[in-house]
Amino acid sequence: AKTWFFVGSDYLWPHKSFEIAKKVIEAAGGTVVGEEYAPIGTTDWGSVVSKINRTNPSVVLLALAGGADNVSI
């Protein structure tokens, strides 16, 4: 994959994971086209989905904490 978009919860694990992933991706010739962090418990992902759609990445890499609280019905 050549283009990547990162979505993570806003705490240490996603920030550090993406920092490492970005180095590996760039060393392999890829590009990170977006990076978004949201508070744990976020249920409205509309703005993030819009940014993903605008950048049209090959891959979306998720590092989200929580479970059902990240989904709204």
C-alpha cells in the first residue's frame, strides 16, 4: 500500500505506534496522508470519515481504545 491514514484514540499508545509505523511506511516508499486522534469514548466519527474520504488512502490503520462506546446507533 502506498497511502495510509491513521485513526487513533488520543493517548500514548496510538501516538507512539503511529510514530513508529510512519517511519516504516516512509522507508518502504509509502506516505501517510492523514492522522486523526479522538478522545476515548468518541461516538461521532463523521468528520474523521470525511477526512478519510477526501484523502482516499489505500489503508486506514486504527488504534482505538474502548469498544461499544466507539459505536453509536
